[in-house]
Amino acid sequence: MSEVVIETRNLTKEFARDEFRIAALKHASIQINKGDFVALMGPSGSGKSTLLHLIAAMDRPSNGDIRVLGEDLRSLSDGAIARWRNAHVGFIFQSFNLLPVLTALENVELPLKLTRMAKSERTAHATKALQLVGLGERLTHTPRQLSGGQEQRVAIARAIVTDPDLILADEPTGNLDAASARDVLEMLVTLNKEFGKTIVMVTHDPHSAKSASSVRYLEKGELLPPGAKPVDWDA
């Protein structure tokens, strides 16, 4: 029997705007098993990134239940959530989110500074992660000395350096050219198939979604049933 690592029930996220409450996500229920590679697709503003951020515990739901890796995320304190996220989640951003004054190695080391790992161990782990994504020769390069595709590789190395259980990617190919996007997707597939990482990826690109083992669609804040697509969805 497959191990369930992500389970949400009637998950809802609302934001206050003036005197109104805007529902970015409405009653979303999803179950993701260990080793799955799931793509979340849908029009802009459909709730894709909101759901991903809730799974990553980067935001808290307004209502509903969410369990990730056996933890009830709604019951954890802010401090416990930060520790849990650093230990279990690797997050890949569309905009890379690298610190421009740090080298590739120093950027990848950052999550390890929240652990009790010695400096030498941090350096060894970060170097190995960069070698894994093909940047073993770029350890001392800063982001401005790298191409967009290389920057995203550094971001992926940073996401995997703690050996997380989950890899969550928010439009990881959105700022890349076609060749760089293909390389990044191949890395994600490798992490999924060869290293057994569970991956949830938000994307608007149907070509990127083909790298996933399954696709779920959202529309107007609602997670559609498996196999269903938004009305007028042409992709």
C-alpha cells in the first residue's frame, strides 16, 4: 500500500481585501503518495500557488485540514513549522531567490546553517548538491556570473541539500529559455525516479506538466476532480 505523504480535506484560504474576504482556495481535497510527481495546472489566479504554499507551510489555511508527512500543520507553532519545513521541504522558486552577494556554494549552504552541522560538513554537502546538478565547476561563481538556467540549478541544489522528503516547485521553468527549462525538468524527473523524491510542481506550461506522473487542475480557487480540466482549457 502506498504511503500518503500529503493529504488535505476541504482546505480553504481566504484573504482580506478592504471589507471583503477573497477565497483564493476553496474546499480543496487532495491525496499525494510517496514518490508521486504531481503537476498543478490552471489559469492565472486559480489557486495553484496558494495550495503549494499551504503544503509547504509557508502560509496557514483559513479552514480545513492539512497533514503532510504525518504532521497536522495547523497544530504547529510558527517556530515548529520553520524547523519542520527546513528538515522536510525543499522549495524551488520561479525567480530563483538567490542572494546576489553570495557564491553558488554559499547560497546552497544557507539551509544547512539552521542545523547543527559543522562548517566542513556544510561545505561538503553543498558541494555534493552542486555537483549533482552539474555545477561542480561553478562553486565560487555569484549569481550574476551564471546564466538563468545555471541560477535555477543552484536553486535546485539549495532545495535538495538537506535531503528533503518533499520538493515543491513554483513555476520552476517560468523564467528560462526552452533548453534550460528542459534541463531543469530532466533534473526533477531524475530526483523523482532515481532518488524517490515526492514532487509537487505548479506550472502553466503543458510541456512542463508532461514531466509529471499526474496532473491536477484548479479553476477559480477550486481543485477539480482527477481527469477534469477547466472550461475552455486548450492546453
